[in-house]
Amino acid sequence: MMKKLLLATAATALVTTAASAADLPRRAAPPPVFTPVPVFTWTGFYAGLESAYTFTDRERITTAGVLPGNANNVALGRRPILTSTSQDGFANIGGTAGYNYQFTPGSGIVVGVANSIDWTDITKNRVVLGTGNVAGGAPNISQFRQSLDWLGTLTGRVGYAFDRVLVYGMGGLAYGNVFHDANFYTPGGALQFAGRYDDFKTGFAYGGGIEFALPTDSFLNTFALGRYLGIKYDAITVKAEYLHYDLGSQSVLVAAVPGVGTGSYISRFRTEGSIVRAGFNYKFGGF
């Protein structure tokens, strides 16, 4: 009888303990680890390559004789008072480098500075047959040539980023090496006057463009050259932009060839045009 009583008491205690344990609060599960999604930013340095198409539209050339009171200078031979040239051509290659700062990652205002240099090597010749020195006489021959060997721009940039798309305007300094050449011939074809200018000039440029940062899973990012060199580039971007440049005017003294002519002329050349660039950049500090 005593044994049965002990067994019943033990069973009751076991059931009571189990019920009490069920009523105890459970240990809270650890909170999930939050991993923030990387947000792209345009802030950082970049450098890249580009190709460009340069074109001009009727660059003015004005000519006047040095003798006062006679712009056409019949005494020296009639020459065209006004003419113009047009040039166009693809640049072989160019390069750019700069820095951007984005105020808010993701989408927001972006400011920066960029320096680009493009080898344009565009040349234009123009031959003009002028009025003869006497009525019914043979025409004078005037030849003008001008070229832009290379063009650089140092510009500020202000734009707005829509995540990986950046739309921007730009403006600042333009510089390059220009060449102007004027040769005036007699009606018989002998060189009578010659002058040239070949030097560095500065001016201004303005325009705008659009740039797109390729996604990190793009094959262009996966196989970036920097991976093979042990250098990590955070993003590769592609761009297209347009600028108008103006390097101003330059006066060229067209002097007489000794023993052939006397006196001189002044030809004033204008250098301005447009450039369209397309290229890609290696961008550092993409995230």
C-alpha cells in the first residue's frame, strides 16, 4: 500500500513540473542580421579613354591691306575681304581624368571637374579666285589653310544622378594648338605674299552629356583589366557628351615675298567649332 502511494505522489509531481515548465517564457530567438544593400555613388576619381568627332561651320577669315584707306588694297592686288572655311574629322584617340562628388548616395546632385585632351588633326584648305587687278584681267589666287592639331578642355561639371545614370552640364577652359596659313599668288601663279601662325591658344567651352555606370554583374566589370593587374576598379562607366569650343580670333601678317611683292596684308582667322565625345572611364570608389 505504501509503495502505491509513493508512485502516485511521484507521478503527480512529474506532471506538475512538466506543466509548470510549459508555462515558463521561451528564450527569444536572436534577431536577424541586417545587411545593408550597397548604394552607388558617383563620388571618386576616374580616368578613361574617348573618341571624338569635331566639326566647324564657316570659320570666318577676313583680309585687309595694310595701306590705310583701301581695305581691298588695289595697289597690292585685290584679295577676298571675307571668306570662310569648314572642317570636320574624327579624333584618333583622346583621354580624360577628373573627380566627382555626390552630395547624397543613390540619386542626387553631383559636382565635379574634368580635363580631356583629344587629338583632332583636322585641316581645311580653301583656294579663292579673286577679282583681277584690272578690268578683264586674270584673277588673283588666294590660298588659306587652317588646322586644329589637338583640343583640350578643363571644365567644371554640375549634374543630377538617377542612381547609375548621370546627366550633367559643363563649362570652362578650352585650349589647343592652332595653325593658320595664308598665301597670295600673282595671276601668273607666283607666290607674292605669305604668312602663318602656329601656336598654343586658349578660349572657352560649354556643353553637356550623359554617363552610365555599368552594373557590378556586367561582364565588362567582371573582366576589367584591373583585375589582372591586381587593381580593383569599383565601376566602369560609359559616356556621350557634346561641347562647343571657341579659341577666339588670330591676326596673321601676310608679308610680301622679297623680290616679288611689296607691302603686306592682315588676315584674321576665327577658330571655333563643336566636338562630340564618346568613351568609357575606370571609376575609383564606386561604393
